[in-house]
Amino acid sequence: MILLCALLVMGGESDQEQQWRDERLKALTSETGWLNVIGLYWLTEGENKFGTDQDLPITLPKFSTVPHAGTLTVNGNTASFTMERAQLAKVNGQETQAGVIGLGPPPDVLAHNHLRMFLIVRDDKLALRVRDLRAKAVTEFKGIEYYKAKKSMIVEAEFTPFERVEETWVSTVIGTHELMQVPGKLTFELDEQTLELTPFIEEDEEGKRLFIMFKDLTSGHETYPSGRYLKAAMPEEGAPVILNFNRAYNPPCAFTDFATCPLPPADNWLDVAIEAGEKYMSDSHE
């Protein structure tokens, strides 16, 4: 009876992990996933022309549109656009040949043929991020390889809050910096070691959560060289924070060259092999 109960519990956990992996794959390959991001263009104040012409500041993929498709005119953190004659576009689903796109959130999306374009800001600089819904990275994606899910990789961490939330600058993969909030420290035991991680606060329309960036002894060998990410529920007073390393995942820059991933701070470089979660295939976005 005890063995049967144990098997049922493990089976339930395996089902939950598989469901998480299925949802992860669905998000990654969706219209708003990272696999279809094919461009990041830093904009200048004034006119920024776009099309397939190689001499334009925003050069779009061959066969995605015409050589001269339109113009973005930047004014601060917004951009107005004008499409060339006979070139159709939609903004947030509404068909138009001219208009304004803003940062949001959520950002306005300029749709043209199978391209999707929207604004982002990094280090106070405005950029245009471009998606291609027909990108080969999506149609030829080989999937994600994982370590086998293990119950031992679900650990309880003690959360030690700071007197007040601190702010710190975090470096990104492209050399920019992001100002992020740090609520405290996490301490946990793994492989007979006491380890510590610095979590950050992530917030969106679904609420707040802990966002953890870490490197470990698998980084650059079986997992992504720059490290991996992990999310956890915000701490509740007197309760441990559950860290499920089976759900450690690769950052967006593992799937596209046009992401601006924040990098794990040195405090989060762990001297232990976290053999759980997503592995990395070097050809995953070639």
C-alpha cells in the first residue's frame, strides 16, 4: 500500500511536470514566443525607413515585403508610421496605412504581412523588435531537451527579507543594464551544501513573483552557457519558498540572437551541478 501511494504521488508529479513542459513549448512556439523574433533595430529620432532594401536602417527579411515598405518617425518614446502606397498594415488588429505605435504596456503591434513589429526601450534607447510568423526557427524547431524530473530537485528555501526592497542594476547579454528590485535572500540545502540565491521581483498583469537567474556547474556544458532562469511564488510570512529546479528554463537569448536577457549576478553562480530542468542544444536557433 505504501509503495502504491508513493508511485501515485510520483506519477502525479510527473504529470504536472509534463504539463508544465507542454505549456512551455506552446508558449515558445506561439505567435508571441521567442522563436520567431528575427530582428532588433535601434531607432534614431526622426525618420527610420523599413523594407527589404539592404541600405535601409531597418532591413526586413527577403520576400517578407517590398524593398521600401514604410517609414517610422520617432518622437521620444513613441513612433508614428506611414506605409508606402499599396502596402497594408494593421495596428492592434485595425487596418490602416498610417498611425502611431506606443510602448504600452502592452506595446502596440504593427502587423505587416507575416511580420509583427513593436517598440522596446533599453538603457533609455528606443528599439524596434521584429517577429516573423514564418520564421524557420519555429517551423524547424527540434524541441527542448530536459533532465529527468526528480523530486530531490524540489527544495524548500528560507526567505530572509531586507528591511525594504532594494534596487540594483543588472547587466544584459547585449551590454545594456536593467534596474531590478531585490526583496531579500533565499537559503536552501542541495547536495549536502548550503546555497544562497538573490531573487528579483517580476511583475505583470498576473501579479508578482520571484524571478531567479543562476549559473551552476552544468552551465556551458549541458545547459545554456549564460545560465538559466527560475520562477517561484512570492514568499508568505513564516512559510518557505518552494524552488522547483525541474522547471529551470533557458533564457530567451538561447532561442534568438535578438533578445536582451539579463544575466545572473555573481552572487547567483552556484558551485554545484543543478542537473534538472532544461538542457541546451547549441543549434536550437541556428
